[in-house]
Amino acid sequence: MSFFIPRHVLLMLTLFGSINLVSATDIVRYVDSIKYPDPKQRYFIDLLTLTLDASKEEFGDYQLQPVAIEMSQGRTSMMLQRNEYIDLTWRMTSQALEQKLQAIYFPLLKGLMGHRIFIIRKSDQARFAKDLTLASLKKINLGQGHNWPDTDILIANGFNVTKANDIYLLEMLKKSRFDYFPRGLHEPWLEINNQPELVVETNLMLRYPAPIFFFVNKQNKRLQKRLTLGLAKLLDSGEFEHFFLTHPITTGILTKTQVSTRTIFELKNPLLSQQVKKLLTDERLWINNRQNE
């Protein structure tokens, strides 16, 4: 037995099906600075793409949508908390941030941001001798972003910190407003590429647990579940490890920075939540000195 479907009903069904298809596509918006572009952010965008691809079977298609808004980290987090303009950001975590936003508890850089080497003035390498004590290093003035978790971590560990907007820090270093600028292992090379008076210090490193997470609005349960699933699948399949070891931003970074020859000062991070501390026992999530060589 066959049924006749009126043309107007068929059109309505087709339109309804199209609407469902569009609504099934997850739009994921993130800040993309035009005025202050940062090539290092490519790592997170590429990993985000990989994560969303890994969860397509369960959650369907997606569309990444960069939003050209100039905002500081703090402002970005505020907009995400208000559910305005963006759907996701990535930041070093803290207890305070996790109370405001929903963290996806997966260290995107394997803790690389907590391995801090220094940008210094080229003429100052002798000040940072390999046998320099931690007490002496703490007396030398360093610079950090005024709203970075690192700033609070370093102050809590007794360092002498000058705080400023991150876009001014290199110029301030050149003008001797402070004497060294701690950066994550993968960060300084591109940043001083056109700064002949600045170099990467060769002898010392600070180390503390400092994961970067994806963050979403606490009400966005769908994106939270999607990212959690996608990252878990990448970890279990080994694809995340391969991505970290081969991505242009992170490949060969331990060899490049000669971590094994540096004097390493272990610091405490008082900003970690109990949930983050539980992650520290999973060796798959963290960088170690045998990786990336």
C-alpha cells in the first residue's frame, strides 16, 4: 500500500530535515587575534581539530569559527563565563579558573608550560651561571604577565616578579625593567626571532606542574562531553602522543633546549585543584626527559 504525500508537506519535511542537519553541527568559536598573532597557538587549534574529528562518530559534524576580538586571557575567560562571543579557550589552569569555567581535564601540552627557560639580554648570560643557587636566582628580578597563573606561582615560591601586560614584556626586558623572562620550553624561539639583543639562557630551568586545559562554559555540557571523549580516544589510540612528538611547535623540544644539561629548580604550584593533582600519576599525560629526542 502506497501513500501520497502532498508537495507542500514534502517540502516541509525536507526543510525540517535540513534544519536538523544544521543544528547537529557543533559551532566552536575561539579567539583569534589579528593585531597580535601568535604562531604557537596553531598547536592548540590543530589539537582541537583532531579532538573534534575523533568524536564525529558520536557527536556529528562541527565547524571551527575563529573570532577576531582582541582580548587578554582574563577578558577571554570572562566572556566565556558569560557565554558571549566564544565557546572555548585554552589556558593554564588554577583552582579559581576551574570554579568559573568547566575544565576539560587533559593536559594539552603534557605540562610543557611548567618547564620554564629564560629569555635574557644577550650580554647577561654570565649572570646565570650553571652553579647559581635558587636563593640567588630569586633575588634577580623577572617579568611575567600580570594575569598569568605563572605570576602567582612564582610569587608564592618567593621570586621577585615584575608584572605587566604580556605584549610589553620583551620591550621591558630590553630596557632593563627586569632581567629575565621565564617561558615554556616551546615558547621563546619564535618570540625572539627578530630580537637580536635577546637570547635563550642556556644553563637553568624552573619546573612545576602547570597543565593547560581546554575550558568551556559550565552549562555547555555537550561540548564538554565531546572534548572529553575525543581527547580520551586520542590518548588511548596513541594519536595524541604522535601529535605531540611531531607537531612543528613541540617536535624535538627537549633536545633543542638541552634539558638534560640544565640545572633544574623544582617549584611548588599552590594553584592546583585536587582533581588536577590526581592527573599527576598518569605518566601518559606528562612530558619526561626521554621524550621528544
